[in-house]
Amino acid sequence: MTTRENGSKRLAMFLKAGMLLVGMVACHMDAAITVTPEEMAQKNEWVRQNLLTATLPPPFSFTYDGRSSSTVLPSWGRAKTDTLLDKRRTQHVIAWANKVLQVRCVAVEYKDYPMVEWTVYLKNTSTTGPTPILQEIQGLDINVSRANGPEFVLNGIHGDYMAADSYEPFQRTLDPSTVADFSPSVNSGKSCDGPNGWPYYNLQAPGGGMILAVGWPGQWASSFTRDAGHNLRIRAGQQLTHLVLNPGEEIRTPLIAILFWRGTNVARAQNIWRRWYIAHEIPRVKGQPAAPMTQMQVAGDDFAAVSNFFKTVVKPDVCWRDAGGELTWYPSGNGPAKGGNSWVNTGTWEVDPAKYPKGFKPFTDWIHGQGVKFVLWFEPERVGDPKSWLGANHPEWLLPATASTGGAILNEGNPAAFNWLTNHFESLIKSNGIDWYREDMNGGGPLPAWRNNDATNRQGMTENFYVQGHLAYWDALLAMNPGLRIDSCASGGRRNDLETMRRAVPLLRSDFQFPFMANVVAGNQCQTYGLSSWLPFQGTGCFYSDSYSLRSFYLASFGVAGGLTRKTGAAWKQAFAECQKIAPMLLYGDYYPLTPYSLASNVWMAWQFDRPEESDGVVQAFRREKSTEATKLLRLNGLDPTAHYKITNFDLKGSAKVSGRELMETGLTLEITNKPGAVIITYQRVK
């Protein structure tokens, strides 16, 4: 037998055990993701025309004293300054001013990606009185035209609303004379809340497109308006602005980001976004890039239970102490909730001395000695207990509760409230050895409280000052605590806009994770499918112990919850080991959906993460409980067609060696005999 024949026989034996290669020809991506010179040139020209020169109107708009900014700004003084932030970024500040109002557009141009972003600031620079009415303030207002050919197509996903179809992808054709409007849910104020609440889009046009993102942890709105010809107007900003600015006051627009891409491949465009996100957006700690992590939830400072978990399952990266249900870590017994203590009774932010006489420091000192970090849950914005410390001592800092807010709202735009909040919570972090500050926001959202606080000529002011204070508060915590990490939560993943993701990561992408919820396992598969195009780092927790369910929750941040027994302990130990093998690929890899999106019980779902720099990757596939197909053909992406790859199935012994060309052009067929069942395939280039 020749060497070649012997190798073929070994491959055939391996495939017979559960993985087959069969023939199919279709389009695929056979090259690593790189930015092209044409894409950089397009970005450069757009920046030149829209920002650096007065060739075109600036990419934002507002109405000033009844007149459009496109009419008034050309007659005002204009100045521009450029600053090199680092080797990869240049800041451009373009300012316009009359005797009352200064308008500053602060833009950042990226040198390594076809990306530009900007924020607009409006300030009353006079000392004599308020500005005229400013309204319809749009951080983004641009017109784009398409060539002959296919129509504009808008790609995006739903926001989070604690449902199986949270983050479901959509593709909407923008037909002539139509309007597509988006905003968070009514009366919310949480930036990613509801079916139309995801503030990120990928707009396709003939020959290429652009990815647009809105950074505003409040109530934004966007619109895509098609005319009868070939033109599209895109607008985005704070949803409601109709206001005057008093002397010295300054407001801002949402952060706007645009990434330009060429060609027809949306998956490639999304992977350019993912790469930019990892390179520039995701928070770094002491200059170090983000890393995958494992986590467990703990009950207070239960040394014995945590130690048992460490010995039986795994020593995770973080121990996570959440609100605690009826066993809150903060005093919460004076509120209206039945039964006294309840996590909803927020507003007294001290470690309860009756429960933890020495605070959390003894516990955090111990787990730090084990090499583990500590996450502690806070919810400072919602004051659910009127008899709490905040309710009793500083009612003037609170925006009154409404039927949907879940309590009064601490006004982060109030300077005194901001100062107390920053200093008090900074002290809690230091004195208790907190490594991760987890901030939640429950209730229906703060929007009604914001708007009820506005005068008729100040609509939008409370929200604008609040959002500025909220971001400044996080910035201050990070500045005063080098090494601190922030976990973004707002009833799950309902506040993960671009400004938020610049400072935090979502350890819990959605509250849709509990076993009593319908279709929760398939729903989490679908959430991974949709959200992975946008957020490389995402997390959740699994309450199951079977392999199919556990594998449906593997993410860059993975954890488990529930009772630790001999059975669950063994299953969880294996799950952590499996997830840790693939988590770096899930975080840093290029993402490719391999099947259509579906919540149906009779289908397969599959995707691939590929790291061309490491020459490795992973395929995750799931056969739902009513699927009649025992095998599924999948054609991989991003591989070197001239190379060979070692293919490993987590459920089988041995491995196979297959060429990149075969995997991409002929295809990879997985066999799953169980219903439901899940398979994980990793590959590594053979040197």
C-alpha cells in the first residue's frame, strides 16, 4: 500500500465514525479578511468631502431658530484642527460659531480600517441669555445614491427583549418612496431594547456598502428614507430634541460611526467590522486586549460552596455575585415588596452589615489568592425603595417614578448626584476588592422620567445631561480604578450601543436563559447566530447539564448555574474544558453562518469561526429534536486551499487530514445521530 493510499484509508475510517465528505459546488470565501486599498480610498474621499473641506454639507443637521443648519452654518465662522492621536487614528475638530452658539464636530479617522466616527457638541457661548430653539438635532444626516442595479438592502438584527428571537437577523429591501424607522421600545430609554432597538446596520448597494452604528445609551431614532429615484437619506440622533441652551450649557449628539466596504459579500463586511471592533472598540485593561473568560455565580461569601465548585468543576476566571433575589447583599427590607427583603428595593448602596459584617473583603482576598476575580452587581439608577438612603436623604436627586420605571430614577445629569455616585461607588469598589463592576437597569426604562422633567422649551435636555453624566461616571470609575472591568446589563442586553461597548462588555447578553422559558436552548443558539456578526465578546449562563444544551451556550464568556451534584459537576467540568478550547476562536475569529437562521424544531443550525492568523477554527452544529436529517453538508470559509488541516471531532477519537480546497469546495458533512444533538469540530493547519 502506498503512503497516499494509507492516508486515504485512515481518513475514510475516521469519517465513517461520524463525519463525511461529499461533493457540492457553491460560492465560498477562500481568502483571509483584509481591507482593500479601494475601501481605504473611499473612506479617505468621504472624509475629505464631508468633513475636511466644505465640498459637501457636514454629515449632521439641526434646526436653529426655524432655519436648517445647512442654511445657517455656511455663513458662520469655520475652523479646523487636526491631531494625531496615535499611529492608527487622527482626530479632526471642525467648529462653527456665531455670537451665541458654537457647534463642534469631533471626528476620528482610522488609518488601518475604512472607518470614521464623530460626535457633535452644541454649546451656548454667550453670557446674556438662552439660544433660539434648537430642534431635530441629528448626529447623522447624509444622502447616498446607488448606481443602476440591485436596490438598497438594509441588514441588521433585532434588539433584546428577553425572547428566543432577540437578535434575529433581518434583511429589508428599501424600495422607492418608502421609509424604514428604528428606535428602542416606546417609553424605554435603553438603547438596545425591543425588536427595532439594535443601533447597528449594514447597508448594501451595488458594488459595496457601509456599516453604520449609533452610540447613545438612551432613546435614539434612525430613519432610512428612499426617494422615487436612486437616492437614500439616512438620519439618526436623539429621538426628541426641542430646546434652548442657557449660557454655558453644552449638549451632544450620539456617536456616529461608518465603515465602508466594497463588493457583494456581507459576511466579509461584518468580519471587517469584527476586526475593527477587536482592534479599537473593545475595552482594554492596562493596555491588554480582552480575553475569553469563565464564570460562576456565588451566593454571598460562601467559602465552602465556592471551594467545592473549584475542586469539583473548575476554577473560573470570575466569581459573580448578582442581586441575590431575597438574599440581597445590600439593605433592602424597607420597601413595598411582599416579604420584606427583595432585590427590587434598591437605593441603599452599602454592604449589609447584618449579613456581611466585614463586607466582601475577606472573600475577595481569598479568591484573589486563588487567581479568581470578583464581579458584584449594582443598579444605581433605579431607586426602588422610597425609604432607602437615597429616597430619604436626597429626594431632590431623584426623577419621580412613573408606572413603568420600576421606581424613581437617580438623575445622573444632576452634578451633586453625579459627584456622590462617583465617589461613593468608587469607595465601595476599593474597600470590597471588586474587580468587575456589573451595572444593571431594570424596570421599563427611564425615558418617561426624563421627559416628565422637561419644560416645553427644554425637551430632551434631561436625557442629554443624564447620558453625558452616565458615560462620565463610568469613565471616572475606570480612571480611578486601573484594572477595573465593567459588565453592561439593562434587563439583559438592552443597553449595548457603541458608546457603552467602548467601556464595557456584556457578560449576560440577554435574560433569556432560564429553563422555564419556552424554546430557550434553540433561542440561545439563534442569539449566538445573530449577535456574533456584531459583538465578538458576549456571555451567558447555562442552567442545564446535558451536552446538547451546554454546547448551545458556549461563548467567549461562559458559565453555569444551578445545583452542583456529582452528575452536574461532571457535565459542567467537561463543558468548561470544551468551551475553553474554542473560546479564543469565538472571540477573535472571523464569523461565518453556515445555515439559514431558524427557530424551528426540525432544522439544523451551524456556524464557523476562523482565525487565519492562527490557522485554526471551529464549526459548531446543532440538530434540533424534530429534524429528519442525520447529516448536513457545510462548506467552510477562509481557509488556504493549498494547505491541509487536521480535523478533530470532540466526540470521536482520532483526527483526519483534509485539504482546505476540499473543505471549501467539496464540503464537510457532519453526522449527528441523536435528536437533539450537537457536534463541535475544530481544525488546525498542518505545518
